[in-house]
Amino acid sequence: MKEMGFQACCLRCDAADIAASVRCKRCISRHTSIRDQIAAISHDDPFTQFAKEMLMMAAAPHRYDHDEVHGTVLIEQQRLAAGLSEPVPQPTVEDIEAVFEQQKSRKKANVVRDVANQNQWVDAAPSEDERKEMIDMFEEKDHSNYGARTIPSREIQKVDRSERSGEDLVLTDRLQAAANARKVSVKEKEQAVKDNFEEIQKQRKEWKNVLSEVDDLLEESEKSNNIED
């Protein structure tokens, strides 16, 4: 009955509280029929809207007990429903302290510490014999050249990246030019894209010249340093 929104009827019923009695079955059958009839009626019907509102209030009185008209009745319905359930004991100070102790003793999972860190000495340092063995293994190898600059045995040729589709600078410049001209009118857009593309290409060419001059300066500086040495 509570699920159907008719708990208020049971709370105010004067019949004996016996489950599956003839009177209960008759009430449940009648209320089920009413619920199905309301569901089948048009949603635009004012009476249907009123009936549905009443069912919603009866099914969940705690959500509508602020209603100016039905609030008092809904509060009384909650009081009657509370009288049917067993009283909930209030928590004591000992109960609250037990909860805090349980939370403090619970170990929180740490992804870095518990999962990623698989070091066998995470909880205890290696023994003296293990430390000596690791030091001996390290001293057996020559580490004097670690960090030194690698000198290739042959000249590394420059890679031609002009044919790589992922590095098509012309296509990139065209897309950038089109993006810059997106706010221009349709009639002027084609010319604006062309002008933007030419300007971007000009800037890229100037930047390449600057980089080339820098490379020349670095190369001359390196040659002069070799001569002095």
C-alpha cells in the first residue's frame, strides 16, 4: 500500500492488523484499480492532475508536509507511521568513540606506495651484507665516461623532412590563413586567405634566414675554437 501511495488508508484503518485478511485484500484490489484508472486518464485532465498530486503526497508525506492546506495531515501521517516501527536508539558517547577508533585504524590505500613502489626494501633497509654486495657490483664496472658527450664515428646526414605529410608546412600555413580569415565576409574571404597565406609564408622565410645566420655564426665560432686549440 505504501508503494501505491495509499499508506494513509492503512494507518487510519480501524480493522485488526492481520496480514492477508479479507478486508486488506479487498482494499488493495480496489486501490490498485484506482491507480490504474488514474494512469490511463489523459494528463491534461484537471481531476487527474489533482488525483496524482494527492497520491504523491500520500506516498511521500515528508516531501510535502510544508503544504499550506495538507501539511498538518501529512505530518500526522508521518507520526502514525513512526509509531509502527521500532524506536531507533540514540548513539552513545562510546558508540561515537568506537567509530572514530575504527576510522583511525583503517589503513588508507596509496597508489604510489602500495602499487607503484615494488621496492623490496620499502619497509626495511637492506642488511649490511646486501649493501656490501651492491657496492662491490658497482665498483666492478668503469663509470668514468658516464655523462660524456658522444662523438659519432661518421657524419650524420641531415634528414629531408619535406615529403612527410605530418610536417607539411605549406598546408599548415594555408589552414592558419583560413582560420585568420574566418570573420571576413564571403566576398572578401578568398582574397583575405590569399593575403594571409602570403604573409605567413613571408614570415616563415624570414625566420629560416635568421636560423641560417645563427647556424653560420655557431659554425664559425666552433671553427675558430678548434683553430685556437
